[in-house]
Amino acid sequence: MFRQILFIICCCLTAIYASAQTAQSQVPLADPYILLDGDTYYAYGTNNANGIEYWKSSDLHNWVYGGLALSKANTTEKQWFWAPEVYFKNGQYYMYFSANEHLFVATADSPRGPFKQVGGYMMQSLIGDEKCIDSSVFFDEDGKAYCFFVRFTDGNCIWRCRLDNDYITPVPGTLNLCASVTLDWENKLGRVCEGPFVIKHNRTYLFTYSANDYRSQDYGVGCARNTRITGGWTKNARPILQRAQGLVGTGHHSFFTDKEGNLRIVFHAHNSTEAVAPRLMYIGSAEAEASTIKISDEPFIVPKKVSVGIESPTAQASMPYFYDLAGRRTLTLQRGIYVANGHKIALR
């Protein structure tokens, strides 16, 4: 009898755990970033054709769509609003974002916006009109700020420069290459190293990034380390997040600290194993260690949308390119997605 009861309990727990892994997020944000401001979490990401939208939550589980934090009417650009981050500095909020494959900064008096673009191309003084995406800013303990971003110099590569005291202007002579595709797990679909994010643990800088084309089911997050923010980086051999808890295409993440002081990771995953878009936001727990960041095995938070009658977001069109297996930039796929072994899977 005891064995029968134990078997039933195990079956129930297995079913509950499986259900937790297969639940689908209701927040359609790719390249997500979460800001805790006061008692409210604000999530920003890639999704809206008309700018950068935000969602808000008090508990990370239930989310309300808030509308546009940044409207394209307040920028010089009209398309491809991607990968925002928002920080509170100098008494105002700074939004770093990509638009039309260039980097920009916008400011506002509230995390809800309206954000308005400041100046033109952020990296104009360093690389001219060259295209670049995925800016992420790290503010060090000495007050210096560093911008990590992606250039298309060998597929997608991550570069770094220091920012002046305005947190906007690049400092001349500080541009350096940080990371490109070098490991086997990073090279399953195209030469893509993108989505940088840096945290500091004790005296070690932990540099995280995503690798493989975002359409790959093996899109994942890697980690590297150094004791100097301006030095080179030693990569871990294996990704810290990839094909986790039944999700595929897990990547382009950021880290934040929740209300309880716990380290969290927010990332996107494919809509399903059959379709990439719309990519969806998930939240996990993390722990910084001496040489890496460990992602917890506990079930991810699956965000739920709370409807309050606000108009639904207008989804962006697909990105206009991808990188093939040789790292060449090519035309958009018309049908199908690519998995890690390079085989094309027809969409249904």
C-alpha cells in the first residue's frame, strides 16, 4: 500500500512539474530587460513596430501592458526598435536602444516615458555610420560607465567603449573587441555573438552574451570572466542557459535584482518548437559565483498577462536578415526555421 501511495504522489508531482515546464508566457517580448523602480517592475523589449513598449508588474508573475515608453514619433528612426535597457542616473531615466541598426539614447522623467531621443547615432564619433546593435551599459563602482555593443565585423561581434560623464558620449581611444565566435557550441548556426550583459561579483566581472542565430533552437547564453573591465575575457566552455526546461531558442537576456535581493535572469525563448515568433519572455533565478553565473533548476516564472483594456501592441516584422552556416549575411528566410544541425524545418 505504501508503495502504491508513493507511486501516486510521484506521478502527481511529475505532472505538476511537467505542466510548469510546458506553460507558455503571455508577454511577447524578445531581448527583454527588467527594471525594478520603487515597488514596480518594468519590462522592456523588442516587439512593437512603433517603438519600445513596456509592461509592469508588482510580483513578476502578473503583467500589465502599459503602452509605448518610446514612440518612434520621438526619434529620428522609423523601424526595427530592438533590445532596450533603462537606467536611472543623474535624476532621469536613460533608455539605450537599437533602431534601424544603429544605437541611440533617449531620456525621460519616468520609467513609463515618454522617452525622447537625445542626439543622433550614439557611436558616430567612433565608427561613423557603420551599423551596430544591442547596446548594454555597465556602471562600475568607480563611477565610470562602459557600453558593450554589437558590430558586424566577423558575423556578430561584441565590442566595448567607455562613456563620458554624460553616460552618452563615447570616449575616444577606448573602443576594443570583447568577444567573437570561438567555441563549438557558439557556431551551430552562423557567426553570431550578441546580446551582451555584464555584472560584477566581488572582484570579478562576469560578461554574458548570446550565441548562434536567434532562429536556432540552440540559441543560448554564454559567460566569460575577468578581474578587469578593460581586459580580455576568459570564456566558459559551455553555455549557462540553453534548451532549458522544455524551451528552445533561450537567449538575449539581462540580469536584475528582485525585491528580496535575489539575482534574476530574464530572457526570451521561441514561441514553440515549431515556430520562432513571437518570442516570449521568461524569468529564472540565478547565482553569481567566482567564475560564472549559475542558472537555477527551479521552474522558470511564466509571465501572465493581466488585461486592463489597453490596446494590444503592434508586433514588429521579422528581422531583415540572418547569418548562414558560413557566417555570411543573407536574405530573410521566407519559410521555415533552422535548428542546430542546419536542417530546415517547414513551418505549418
